Amino acid sequence: PYIYPDNDLSYTGNFLNMLFKRPEPVYRPDPVLERALDRIFILHADHEQNASTSTVRLAGSSGTNPFAAIAAGVACLWGPAHGGANEAALKMLEEIGSVDNITEFIKQVKDKNSGVRLMGFGHRVYKNYDPRAKVMQKTCHEVLNELGVSDPMLDIAMELERLALEDSYFIDKKLYPNVDFYSGITLRAMGFPDNMFTSLFAIGRTVGWIAHWKEMMSSAESKIGRPRQLYKGEVARRFTAVANREHTSRKISWAWLWGGPRNNEG
């Protein structure tokens, strides 16, 4: 049945209530799960000019309403390189399949010709260890212990993290676990389907997106976004003039096309 909000609950507790309440008269969310989801919302909140935030600003700069601007941000967030990264990390762990396969997987990651990528590692801003990942790792263990879940994906994730942090290849490239590495495992254990992850992260970011939109709308200096582009042209190409009948007829056809002289001198 459709569950109405309960104003006695916190924002996150109410969200869990509307998602998971059964016909029982009173729903009280598990405090461990409530705290975990609260952390996820905070850790995935809007921060700096990331891709989705910049998309919201660019869409909003045309004067569109906040619903359209936020829809543009959600569409950007959905991509596997952004908000969909935790889904990609889960898929990677599933493809590894077993702790025994991690060593071979790491070899493939190092091989540029293999096409295998290490998901959930590295960040454009956090060049060392993503500080959010440490909080998410702890939260992941709390949730699994509370639910009594033994997830083989976590065993693979822990071992993969251990080996990657000891490997000079990943250290030199500053590829450390980011927040996406553990958030997917945590959300799956809580009962969220993978294709809902982007929606959850959008909830955490929406307040920031709206703040950006409101700032633009209230500023007299706000203008429509127009990213600059620099056209460098084609690379140098050598042409050789060819004087023959085919070339002449081609000149005539072009002259007709552009409304020029209708003779061979065109």
C-alpha cells in the first residue's frame, strides 16, 4: 500500500518508512540503517563544481525552472563515471567472482590492452585516499553486522583494496578507493535495487543543486552559460590540382550549386 509520511520521524527515517513499512501500525526504522543512510546522503551531497552540479547550473542559466535544471543534473549523475560509479564497482566485484581471482584481475588492469578498468578507485579531487571512503567502509561493516549479512562481495572488496594499496602501480597513479567502492555494497544490503542508486544520490545532492539554481536566479549578473571553444581546424593536408574533364564538370556543377557563372570559366 501507499505509505504516507510520518512527521514524528527524521527525514531519513521517514524515507525508510515510506519505502519499507508493512501493514504494521507503527514503523520504527532500525537506528543503524537510519544512521547509515543519513551518512550516505551526506557523503554523496553536492560538493564543488562536479559534472552534475555544473550541468544544473548550465541548464538553469537559461532561465529554466528548478525541476528542469535538476532533471538535467540527474541525467548527468546517472552516468557510470559519476553517480553510477557504485553500480559499476558492484558489477566489477561480481565479475571478479572470488578472492582467488583478484591477482589475475589486477594483472589485467595493469595491461593497457586488456580493456579492464578498476572501478571505485581514484578521484579527480581526492588525489590521495578519499576521506569519504573510510567513513563508508565503517558504515558498510555496521550495516552488514546489524543485518547479519555475509556478503562475498565485501570479502572481494576488502582483499582488492588491500592488494591495490600495497601495489606500486596503483600508488604511483594515486588510485585509492573512493566513496563508490563501499556504498553500493551497503545499499544493496539495505534492500535497495542497483538501479535506484542514482535516485538516492540525487536526493543528497538536490539541496545543493537548488542552492546553485536559486543563487543564479537572484543574481543580477547571471547570464546564460556559454562555454568557450577553440577551433584549431583540420591538420595540414596537401592537395594537387588535377586538370581533366571530370574536374571541369565538377567545377560546373559547383558553379550551378552556388549560383555562379554557368560556363567552364566559373
